[in-house]
Amino acid sequence: MAKVCVIGPSKKFFSGMSVYTICLANALSVNNDVSVVLLRNLLARLLYPGKWNVGRDDQSVGFLAQIHTYDGLDWNSPLSWLRAYRFLKQQEPDVIIMLWWTSVVAHMQLAIALANRLKIKAKLILEIHEILGSSEESILPIRLYARMMSRLLSRSADVFVVHSAAVKNQVVETYGLKGDRGFVIPHALYNTYYKDYNKQVAKDELGIEEEFTILHFGMIRRYKGISYLVQAFDRLPQDVAQHSRLIIAGEDWGDDSSLVALIAHSPYKDYISFQPMFVPDDMIPKYFSAADVVVLPYLRTSGSGVANIAMAYGKPIITTDLDPMRECLQDYQGAAFVPVGDSTALRDELLEIYTQYKRGQAIVYDRPQSTWDETARRFECIIDQHCNFIYVNGDMSLYITEKGRQ
């Protein structure tokens, strides 16, 4: 048993990273004494694209009772950072697992990393979820700041963790780190959102009358490539499109200005449901139970939490041929890959799955054995240094062996 502190976002600015923090801490708490330091106010609320949903309290996920939490650090309150330091001193962790996904919180995380180096002296594991966000990449001063801060933070860590070998290579190249400091731990399935929900009931409750349902779920951003999905839907034969319902559901951050106009001018606009909203947890099972296929036409990504929900439901997934998605879905038989930005290839894959559906062929797939318990075990191997991470036969499959054994 180790004393582990996880540092990640709270549920106030709720996102997939909030859910990841909770799931990871809960899994680690089975065999370890776990505490959590939460980043509460991430930035000025006025600047946050999803400001209308800040502070919602309708999420179903939560920390287990045995986990000690400090909630939390505020971007503009050094006093809250001091309290976090006192919390850490009280908890005396052997290991800190710090989640990195945006430079918005870098100053808070660097303050914790500095305090750890000077006083706490715990082993620091930096788990990198995003090398550089799309918003950070597009604005030069922010891009320079983000690169500087992420480089400082990554170099302050003892080791780093990513979800794919492709991202590990990018991290090594971008931050100038040594590859032997990095470990790949695949993203676990989001079983917390799985519910045995009757498909027809789900469709009725969502108001879906068409027989075939195409779902894009998750935050609506330009880099998600949703415009290419709409173009692919536009190119479907009329008799297919009119028996289909395309649902685009998720919080809209407003940086894909062409999407609304594209939908409005679609010849099949009456069969497209554009739902730019924060989706409460109790609605997620309805969307995925109703879906016949989940489409994730990302232009760039370091991984996908949505794909891990779709796999938990055994749904066919169409996504772009990016290395992180190849690794994320390598053990899943229901994945199809298309070139980035190719709406014609996307159309063809939709037609293939629609044809299977019309033939009555089963399009529900076995879920990969990628659990949070397995994720916790791999972190414990890093913490205890009693395991090796090796690649077998040059493929992307990750294995753990005890040191000294084959």
C-alpha cells in the first residue's frame, strides 16, 4: 500500500478530465491510501466557453468515501495554493499523480510541483492528456506560454504517463524528454456510464423516429471534424438518409463557426438533430443505447474518452486514421478508420454499417478488457518499481512483467 495523491480538476468546471480524476482515484483507493487535490476555479468564469454550465451539480460520478479531498485550488488565489500545500503536508503522500491537459492551470500545478520538490519530496508522476490544446495552438502568445509551462512541468516530474505510444513519441520530441522516463497506460473504459437501457425506450425518450441512428457525442470543437460528418451525411443516398437520424450532442465551444450554416443548408437537415448543450450524466446511457454507430471524425487528438464510452456499449465506431485512435481501438473489433478530413470515405463506412443493419447482422461488439482496476495496477507497478513495461513483437500491445522474469 502506498500513499497516493491525485491532482486533477474538480466537478465545478465539469469535463471528461473531471470524470477521469474520479475514476482513477477510486480505482487506486482499492489498494492504496488515496487523497485528491482538486483544481476548482480554473480561470475567470467569463473567459470560459462553457460558462453557463459551471457549477452544475447533476453529475452521477463521485469519489469513494475513503478518499480524502481538498477542493480546491483557484487560479487567482495563492491562499488556496498554500492550503493545498498544507493538505499535502498532512497527507504525506509517497507519490503524486498530476494530470496535465491545459496550460490554463499550469501556474497552479507548477506551484504544487515546486512545493513538492522543496518540502513534500514525493515521487511526481505527470500524466499527460494533451500536448497542446487547439485553442492554445492557434494564438501565438498563448502557444509560447503553453509550451514553456508544459516543458517546465514535464521536466519537474520523475516520470510521465500517456495513453498511447504515438503520444509518448510526441511528448519526447516536443519537450526534449528521455523516452525511458515515459510509460504508456491505455485509457480504461468508462463503465461508469454504462447502463442496460432498452434501445427502443432510449429512442422514444430522445424523440427518434428513424430506424438508424448516427451519433457524434462530446464537446463541439473545430478539431473534432464534425463538419466532415455532416458532409458525409449529405452524400448518403436519399433512401438511406431519410431512414436515418444524425445526432450531434455536446457542449458547443463556438469555434466551429461553419457547422450551424452547414447543417442549415443540408438537403437532409430535417434528419439532423443538432443539440449544443451540456449533456447530464443520466442522459448519456440514452444516447449510446439509441445509437447504431458512433462517429468520431477527429482532425487531431491525443485520445478519446467518448470512444471508451462507445466501446463500453459495444457500438460500431467510425473514426479517423490517427495513431492515438489506432492504439485506443486496437483491441476492439468494431472500429473502422477513414482518412482525416475525407467525407467520402466516411460516407462509405456509414453505408457499410447501414447495410449490415438492414441485413439484420449483429453490430454489437465485445468490450475490450480495459478496466480501471488494470489502470490502477499499472500505476502501482510504476509506483513500486517492481514491473517492466515491454512491447511484444513490435506491436502496440502493452504488457507488464515482474522484473527478472520473462
